Amino acid sequence: MSENKTLFQQGTLGALMAGLYDGTLTIRELLEHGNTGIGTMDALDGELIIIDGEAYQAKSDGSFKKLSGLEKVPYAAVTYFDAERDYEINKTMTASQVKELIEFELSSLNSFSAVKIKGHFKQIHVRNVPKQNKPYPRLIDVSKNQPEYQETEMDGTIIGFYTPALFQGAAAAGFHLHFINDQKTFGGHVLDFVIERGQVEIETIETLEQHFQIHDATFMETEFDDSNLHKEIELAES
């Protein structure tokens, strides 16, 4: 088992909620910190899924592609995934049932955890945020118009992280999950799923490495209004 139990995070969800969508770190640089993760793309152009050291983009028009490494991200989280525990799923389970299982098996609800759910999904429901133009709107407004896609009988992997409530704002408290199918042709931010059989893998994160965009003038000069941040995150991520 790897000794590296670090979650590297580029940017914060709080900054993204405020409309800071410009990419400030390349995919190539991001992959120097982990082989598994999720995030979004420059100008909020779809969803980022990183699996086995390769990065993919799920766009709002339903297209899906492997990234070259030169693309930039405003917000992403990666780790070198090395599961400590795994559990078989041998019966049909809903998303809420799987999340309950994972929460029960987590080392603690007070620490970050990385999660993989691999198997055969009877249903998978995702959404992919559309690319935005400047002046960027707040994410709560973007979330009101997000294309959604549903597929059935699909093999694939859900990747994501569990964030303690204490860190709401740095990331989304609770589960933040993205899906990618085995053919690498479909995926996005997970809204719901039903899994028929598969495996859950869990890794407890020991260290959070938070990277701030100190060379980005917009980030350094923005005055953030966090008065409704928690509520906006809940609405935008649901």
C-alpha cells in the first residue's frame, strides 16, 4: 500500500462558486500530483475525470474525449489512489444505499476519503456543465441550465471524494462523484445511479495539499461574498 495519502486540490469550490472559471493549472501539471481525480475545465467547459493517470473531458453536448495535457483547469482534485479497503456489491443497490454503505465503512466522517465504485450500472445519470463566456456568472446561476444524460446497462467506474462537513467551501461536503464508462465514451458529474454488481474501494486521505492561484490577478483581487456559500453549493451540486 502506498505511503502517499495526499489529496492535491487546485483551487477551491468557493472560488468556483463565485465565478472564477479561468484555468490556472495544466492537466500535465495536475497529473504530477495524482493518477485519479475529478474537476472541471477552463471556462467551466464540462467535467474532468482522471483515471489510471489519463485525463478525460465530458462536455455539455454529450461528447467525450481524452485530453492532451495542455488544457487548463480552475478547480480539480487528484490523489495517487491506493485502496485500503474494498467491498463487493453483489446485489442491486441505489446511489443512496451505496453512499450509506461507504459512510459506514469510512475510517471517519472527519477526514477526506477517495472512492472508486466499479461495476455494471443498470442506470447512470450525469450532468455536464456548459462552457461559459465572460463576464462569468456565478455557479448557482450556471447550475440552473445544465444538460443531463442518462444511460442504462453500462459498465464503468465512479471516481470521487468524500469531504467532511468542516471543509465545505474548500470542496463540496459529502460525496462529489464523476463517472466514466469502460469504453471512455461517456461520463460526467454523477446525479444518480443504480448499480447491479461491482466493487467499492476506499482510501483514507491523510494530507490535504491546497494549491492557490496566487499568480492569477482575478483570484488575488476578488472580494468574495460567502454569506450564502453553503446553500449555493448544496443547490449547485445536487
